[in-house]
Amino acid sequence: MHYYIGIDGGGTKTAVRLSDENGNTLSDIRVGRSNHADTSMEASLSLIENSIRTVVENARLTPDAITAVYAGIAGSTCDNYQQLCRERILNVTVNAKVKVDNDASVLFVRLDNGDGAVLICGTGSICFTQKNGVRRRIGGYGELDMLGSGCDIGKMALAYTLRVIDGREKSGLLDKLIYEKNGASTLEIEADLVRGGKPVYASFAPLVFEAYRGKDEAAVRILNDNFDFLTGYFINASQDLGNSFTAVISGGVMRDPIAQALLKEKTKAAKLDISFIPAPDGAACAVDCARQL
């Protein structure tokens, strides 16, 4: 029997799944964030290594039984992370075929590894194109990207509430929802929010979508700005793929039907004919990638 481990790691959580050759899930866990740029190199590597040990133990297997491991980890293209992570995984699995790549790489299985684009919009955002087997990155520069992610949507919402406090903006539904979530004004807990960083900022993004449904002006403005930015990814992607192509969309933000509707509306307005494929959870895609090793 062959056994496969797929890992989908991002800026908020990491999903790890162990499946057998028949597609049965034997162990499935969710742990913390694994982007080493947001934690540290050692914290990320230890999390990956320990997660593999956990799913193997949960499945009542021994590590040497694992056939292949595919890890799609956000931020893995920097700081020799891929090689270091591969070594740590082999330290556990011993006999497995192992590949470590960025988190977007696992989604290309939904394109049958053909031409198209992949967009992840979760805590962070990034886009890739693939044309004739060649991949090109668009965006995904963390703190140096100003829009287009759950972190950015949440941060813009919190900034709006501060402008309400000092009188530059009027209060609306979004302001009220954020106050209810915090139990205090943003100004009162500003230091705690800043210390929490990206995952905390991203946790406010669902409130923006909720306020958007209530036609809140600030929420409408925030989402329009961010989805104009994401549409820019696809306008750039059209340089490789033409105006008609298939795109896999994934990440926590893209699970909201409003996000999908906005993206379709704005790309259509940009005269792009895109067939969107909502991706299943990344761990399932990563397991499929492991099977192909």
C-alpha cells in the first residue's frame, strides 16, 4: 500500500493530510501558520516536521511507510527554505519522495498542469500563470503589496474605524460590526491589533463582506479597491494567456460568494473571458501532487 502526505501552508494555518493509494483520508489536521516570513525559519520547519509525525502517528503507520510528500508552503521560494524544509521532511519520512514548492503550486493540478492561472487570496495574495509548462509569478510581495488580501481588507477596515473616531469618516455598519467583535474601540486596543499582525488583521475581512451585504459605503469601497487590484493580476496574466483562459481561485477570501462575484464582474468589465475554477482545500490538491511524484 502506498501512502501520501499533502501539506498546504499559509500565513494563518497549515493543513496536513495523509491518504492511501485508494484516496482514503487516514489523518487530517490543521495547525498554525507556516510562512517563515511571518514566524521564523525554525518555527516553520519544526511545525512541518512535527505535523508529519502527528499525521503518521494518527494513522498508526511508521514514517518509513510514507511513499511521497508534497508541501506547498507560502514564502518557500525565499531564504533557501525549500531545501531546508525538504531535509527536515526526509529526516522523518526517510524513504519518501519529497518536493517543497510555493502554496500556489498545488493548485495547478486543477488545470491538469495545462495553461492557465492560479490565484490565492487568503491572509496574503499571489497569482501565477502557466504557459507551455513555464510558470510566472505576479504579485505576492507581502508588506510591499498594498492591496488584494485578507490582511489588507481587514487592515483597511480597522483604519476606517480610526477615521470614524477622529471625525474624518461617518460611522456605518462596518464600524459597528468591528466594535462588536472587539468589545472596544479600535483606538483602545490598537497596540494589541498591531502586535497580532497579519492573521489578526485578516480575521476582520469577513466583517467587511458582511457589511458589504448590508450596502455599507465603507465596505463597498474597501472591497472594490481590493478587487480592482486583484483584477490587475489577471489583466497582467492575459499577456501570457490571452484574453480567454482558465483560472483556479483559492484561499479564505475567495470562499465568499461575494468575492467570486466581484472578481467575475470586474474581469468581465476588463474584457477578460475567464473560466473560474474554485479550488477544493489545498491539502487535497497537495495529496494529488504527492501522488504524481
